[in-house]
Amino acid sequence: MSGQVLTAALLQGGGSSLHGGRYTIAGMLVVGESANLELADGHCPVRLAIHDAELAGRLLDHVPCHMGGAYLYHDPVRLVAILAAGTDGCVAIAQVESGMLERDGRLFPF
């Protein structure tokens, strides 16, 4: 994995200078009806929307999903992703280039 490491602290102040950048981001991946990455960095938790239409399919191809719950995925991940402006004007993840999901001590690349 490569790219500059993105933290919640870098997103303070809107993060518009981050648009188009390639970043390594660690957080909690939450995929249900929508996809988000939750970053916990000290006292300023941040949720980034993920607008990559291919993400759910890639995950399903490589990682077993949770069954019977509210989410298909709710797991720690490390992503390499491209950032852009989201529909609400906040920073969002436009494309996930690669990722590593951890569950029960196992690592799943996708």
C-alpha cells in the first residue's frame, strides 16, 4: 500500500486541498445501503462517504460478508483511495484502488 497517510486531523477545516489526492486511510469500513469509512483520530471522529460503485462487488468477490445483520461489512480496513468532493461538499472517497480488511485475525486483500 502506498500514498500519503490520511488522518482525521488532516480533514479539519474542510479538506478541500485534499481533493484528487491519493491517500492511505485506516478506519472502520461500514457497508450497508451505503458505504462509509469511519476514522477515529483522538477526539475528532470523521465519517467519509465512499462513492466507488465497484467497491461492494470487489468486496463480495474477495471477503465473506456478515449475514443477518444491518451491514454487509463492518470491519477494520486499510485503503489506498482517491479523494474528491462529496455530494454534500465534504471530502469523500471517490475510488478505492486497493484495500486490506481484517476480521477475526485474518487479512483479506481486495
